[in-house]
Amino acid sequence: MTKQIRDAIEQYVKLVGAGPTEAIVELYAPDATVEDPVGTPVRQGHAAIREFYDVIGALDRDTELRADTVRIAGNEAVFMFTIVTRVAGQRFTLTPIDMMEFDDAGKIIRMRAFWSQEDMAIEPE
Amino acid sequence: MTKQIRDAIEQYVKLVGAGPTEAIVELYAPDATVEDPVGTPVRQGHAAIREFYDVIGALDRDTELRADTVRIAGNEAVFMFTIVTRVAGQRFTLTPIDMMEFDDAGKIIRMRAFWSQEDMAIEPE
């Protein structure tokens, strides 16, 4: 299970950086929930999750997993990654910590992303 | 609230490294829960939490917060820290990611620690 979870996390970060959205959605179980960032309304189900990732899917972006932060315990995991997006000559760098819970098939059933505006760096390109 | 949470996290890591146990327990609300590591039985209330921290309170140890990992969202936070314990000529290094939820008074109401045996390094001193 640990290896399955680790693979899913690596795949997730890679797909968030490169898409396609549908492949990200397929990492989630049909009734999965996404709370990103923590404290905002929870999105549930593939349609709502697709809508969420479609927003970043339209942006010029890349991601990197901070491999030394991956922690797996039971059927849950946390990890930090960096996402850089480039919009209108600005470069936005965000490094959230995501928490994920998995079902026995290795699908994500819950994702919660910990970050706030303070964790976003904005620079000219 | 963000500053209050950040202060509590700094205080927590410092006290886990130096004690006393009672000061750690006081960071928790009376009915708080602790799940450490995630996947093991949840401890609830000051008496159970005291018993948990008394175990490490007896060890030669120190801690360090990885300040670049602190992420605060709503009334919850995650952070990574390192705890080094020395027992019988061996040095145990563990770097968990802890998740905490706080009440309005800034007391911890829930703590969940993400780590597994794989994240523990054991070396001779």
C-alpha cells in the first residue's frame, strides 16, 4: 500500500504540472472530496473535481514534488510540492502541503491542501 | 489567529524537545485528541495525552522546527519538525509532519502525526 500511495503522489504532482485534467480526475475515486485550500468549501465528485483542475489546466505551469517531505501513515499521506504558474509576465510560486486519504484500490478519496496567500510568492518573469 | 497558531506550533516543538510534559499538555484543550502516528488508536483528553508525552519526557532529546514547512489554513496547520533522541549509545532521528486543529482560544483540539518506521534513522552516537 505504501508503494501504491507513493506512486499515486508522484503521478499526481506530475499531472498537476502537465495534465491532462482527465488523468488527474482519474486518480480520484468517484465520490472523492477536495478542500483546497483548507477552510474553503469542499468539492465532491468527479465533475466538481474536474472543474477545479480545469482552472489550472489552462495555465502555463510546472510542478515539483519535494520528495523529502513525503510521509505515509496507514492509508493517508502528506507531502509538499511546488507549483509555478506564469500569467501575464508574472511568475507565481506556491508550495502547499497536501494531505490525501486513499481507498484500498489506491484512489484518492480525500484531498486537503494547506496553504494561504502568505505562502504565494509573486515575481516578474 | 494565524500568529496565535504559529506561536503555538513554535512553543509545541520547543516543549517537545525540552519539556516539562505539563506545559505540553496545557497547549491542548481538555477534550483534545492525539493520533501519533496516523493509523494508531486515538488518545483523548489530558490524562491520555500526558501519558503519551511522559514517554518521550524521560528521554535525552532535542527538536527543531522546519520553519519553511509551516502552513496555516483556517484554524488548522501542518508543519514538519525533527526530533532526535539518544538511547543506549544510539541516535534516533525522526522528522514527522504534524497536523493540528485549534479552537478559538488557540488551544490544540486535534493532533495527527504523519510518519512511519521508514522515516526513522538510527545511527551510533
